[in-house]
Amino acid sequence: MKRDLILYVKNMVCPRCITLVQQELLKLEVKVKVVRLGEVELENSITQPMNNEIKERLSQVGFEVLDDAKQIVVEQVKTKIITYVQQKHLSHLNLSDYLASTSSMSYARIARLFVAHTSLTIEKYYILQRIEKVKELISYCELSLEEIAQQLHYKDVSHMSKQFKKTVGIPPSLYRKNQRFERKFLDHIIT
């Protein structure tokens, strides 16, 4: 039996993930059209044994090929939120509008599915991703807290600081002062 032309891959969060998945598929001599965050478009259908081999190989390097349709949607939402936080040009869009416009489902349905599979609301996951971005920018020691708040489209530094303290346990100024920049991998935000 042949498999579909698209594989959905969990834990792909950055350009290096794309490169790694491409390299692993090349080793298996799988013909690929394009690899995007969370998704591999194949040139040809693959057999079930090859699908199993791909799953095994990608699992060895920290990825998971998904089969469950609901889990695929949840991973796509996570990827879209990561992209939304990382890409400045998307920030003019409302998050719920962005998610709905890039999906075939309503935002309400996406939100229900997301919370059922992660035990987090989309808003909470977004906040966690945003705070990780704040931590990243603080660790570079290049921007003031005001500049970071502005870059990440907080209404002001006070709002960012309150959200940071609630999430991390200390204010961002103390986090910067301590210089122990404990960050999480983007694909481990929930766990």
C-alpha cells in the first residue's frame, strides 16, 4: 500500500530542523519536493515499509512522523504560533485571525482541539512562546527591555514584565542581572 505525498513531522521548530530532516531523507534516498516546518512534501508516494523506515530514522534524531489527524492539526498550530512570534512581519495580524486564515477550520474549533490535546489554551501557549523569545533577546544583551517590549508588540514594558514574572518567577530585569539564561527548547515549551 502506498502512503500519501505529505508527511507531518513533530518537533520541527527552526531552519536547522528542516536541514536535518532533508539530510535524513536523502540518506534514505527518498525523493522530496519540499521540506517546511512540520511538513515534508514527497515527490512520490511511499510504501508502508519505507514509511516505517522514515519514522525510525527521524525518531533517532528527535522528530516524530504523525498519523493522527487531530495531532497533526495541533502540531501545525504550534508551528504557526512559533512562526508568528519569530517573524516580525506577521505581528500586525491578530493571532486568532492568523490561525483561522491559515487553516480550513474555524478558530473556535482549532482552540478546542488544541486545549484537548495539550491541556493549554492557544493564548497560554502563545504567551509561553513569547516569553521564550523575550528570554532569547535578553540573553543577547543588545536591546533594552523597552526595545524588547516594543519589538514583540507588548503595549508597554510593564505588561511584558508582569507576564514574564508570572511565567518565569522573576522579573526580566533580575533575569538579565543574574545572567543565568535558562531557556527552553521551543519544542519543549509544554513539557
